[in-house]
Amino acid sequence: MLEVTIGKEGLRRTWQEEFPETTECVHCQGESRIGFTVFEHPAGVSLVQDRRFVCDLHPNDPGGEGYWLHDCVAVAVYFCRECLEATALYNQA
């Protein structure tokens, strides 16, 4: 199940510590402000529904195909004040 939350209200929708309100832009090093968060979790998923998660899309195979998520994910998406490019922070359960 994915929950999308717009703005600062979503900063606590995380598997680890709270996401910051701003972060450095990975494109121009400007200030990026929170846009929205996406929180993935297994709660409310019945056995009848599709139980796919983002971590199911690719194998986590550091020695071969490369790194991938190993569990449910939380993602915060930020937009830069200077260049308007997106920067994302994430963590896992």
C-alpha cells in the first residue's frame, strides 16, 4: 500500500528518522523544499490483493545486477528553489 502526503505533513511518514523540510539539491546544490512523501507499508493489504512492493521489482544483488531496496520504502521528493529539479531522500523499514 502506498500513501502520498503533500507538504510538511508527510515528513513523519518514514521508516527511520523524520525527513527534513529542506535538503541540498543534487543538481545545483541550491535549497530544495519538500513537495510530497510516499510511504509504502504492508498494513491493510489483504491476501486477495496484489502484494507487490517496490523492493520486488529487482533483486538486491550487489555482486551482480547491483543494489536495490530490500524492504518497504519511504521517499521524500523535494523541488529546488534555484533550478526546480527534483531531489529525493529515502529510507527503508
